[in-house]
Amino acid sequence: MQRTVKYRGLEIYIELVPTSEDMFDAWFRIEGPTHAPGVAAAGQRIKVHGGPFSSRWAYFVAEIAGQASIDVILGPGE
């Protein structure tokens, strides 16, 4: 199960991997037109720890983790 969310000009690709009935591990990766220097994980899948989660919760925590990562990469927004 996959979903894409746009945030601050970049895209967060979210992937859920089933672990048991109705439970999932959440993974995300960030892609965009530019890559900041020194960011080693751009374009690579990153696992959200603390799971497994229900599908709704997994999408939520992966989106928030992706947004937080983008905020670190780009700096504070306005």
C-alpha cells in the first residue's frame, strides 16, 4: 500500500508493509528537484520505528516523520 504526499516542494513516498493481519510497518522516502549537500538518505527508504501500526496510523506517522525530515533538510519554514 502506497501513498504520495507533497510538502514544501518535495514529495514524501509512503509505503506500508504488512506484518500481520491489519498491521503494517511504515516506510518513507523523500524526493524532489534538489538534494541538499550532506543529506545522505535522500531518495532512500527509511523505516518508521515503533510499529507495527494500523494502516491509518502508519500513514499518519510516516507522513509526520517525512515532514519533520524535510523541515530538517530545508530549515524552518515561514
